[in-house]
Amino acid sequence: MPKTVRMTMAQALIRFLAAQRVARDGVERRFFGGVFGIFGHGNVAGIGQALQECPDLPYFQARNEQNQVHAAAAYAKTVRRLGTLACTSSIGPGATNMITGAAAATINRLPVLLLPGDLFARRNVAPVLQQLESEGGQDVSVNDCFRPVSRYWDRIHRPEQILTALPEAMRVLTSPSQCGAVTLCLPQDVQAQAMDVPEGFLAPRTWQVARPRADREALARAAARIRASRRPMIVCGGGVLFSEAEAALDALCRATGIPVGETQAGKGA
């Protein structure tokens, strides 16, 4: 039997985030630079306590929930999508403030992890202050608004569900083609429930970010079209930045004399 550690779901979640690493081209780094958050009844007793007990994952006080998501996305872009920050909020308006930031991150393929508080899973204490839910059903909350703007969405009804949900969240966050906002809705009572966590779940884990190579035939066709063009122009996007290809782009333009322009995502390339 694997060895386990007794802790709350929130403690296990924070310990897991602190242990995640990412590597590309042989260079390894921590994936989460910290956690932005504004605390209320939906997350202070769970995520709040867990962060206070885990100095390995810095906490940064935010003043607005939407702005913290924008800041996390900006951080992710700055480090070429090889890192991000998590964002936590209470349930209700605190959570809904993050929706616009989530949509922007998903549209721009920038990884951010959102951890909003959610309805009590046991449902015997509803509604509570600032909690918003559907009168037509007890399994819907405002956090369902994150579904269409998230690349991955889940609601953790039982503590042990994080054992599969968190690795899946990391798979999406570290995927160059799939990354965007990832939302894990955390019911207030479940955050504080104890569970037996396998030690392997808390151990450091490195996610390899692949660097796919161009198809030779497609590359040959592109080169032939460029050679046959009278006035070619290169339009570079965010991929130049995320793949750290600025030097290669500079060398190509200087060698061929082809002019280059930038998209919004490629600014600075």
C-alpha cells in the first residue's frame, strides 16, 4: 500500500501546486510563481489556511478579482507560457469578477488557474452571504458561468477528486495548443475536509513541454512559395515569443531582406 498523509483537501491542493515544475530544452523551472487571492467565507477557511501553512507558494494580496486574473495572464506571457499564478476568490460576485479575465486568457492561449469557492457540497447551509445559485436546481452556481470560457472546468464534490482533477488541469495548463483558463470550483466545506493523500501525489513533478518540429514537406512548400513571391512579408505572432524564436526571425529577415510586421500577440518580437 502506498504511504499516505492526512490533510485537508485545500492543504493537498496547495502542496501539489507548490511541487509542480515545467521543463523545455533541458531548462527546468517552477510552474506556479504564487497565488493571487481575495478571501471571504468561500475560501478563507480552506485555501487561506493552506496558503498560510505553505511558505513554498507565495501569496499576493489582490485588490480586484478580475485584475488578478489579468496579472496572472500577463505573468504567463512574460515567462513564455512556462509558468503562471493561481487565482482564488470567494463565491458570488468575487468569483464572477474573474470571468472576463478567464475569457481573455483562453482567447489568448495563456495559462491561468482559477480556484473560486463554491456552494456547500452537503447543501445544508444554503444560501449563505453573497452566494448566488439557480432556483431551478441545487447543482448550479455562478461558477458554471466559467464553463464556456475555460479550457478545462471541474467542480470538486469530494476531496479525493483532486487526485485526478489536478493532474488533468496541469496537462491543459502546460499544453501549448490547449492552454487557457482552467477552473476548479471548490465547495466551501470540501476544502476543509480531511483525506488520506498518497505521498507520490505531493512529490515534485516535472511536465515536459514539447517543441514540435515542422513537417519537412510543408516547410519545403513554404520555402518554394517565398522564393517565387515578388514582394513577400512576414507577419509574426505570439508563437515567435512563446517559442523564443526572436533570434531566428531576426537572422531570417537580415539574410533575405524580407520585411516583418507584428500582430498584437507578437508585439516585441
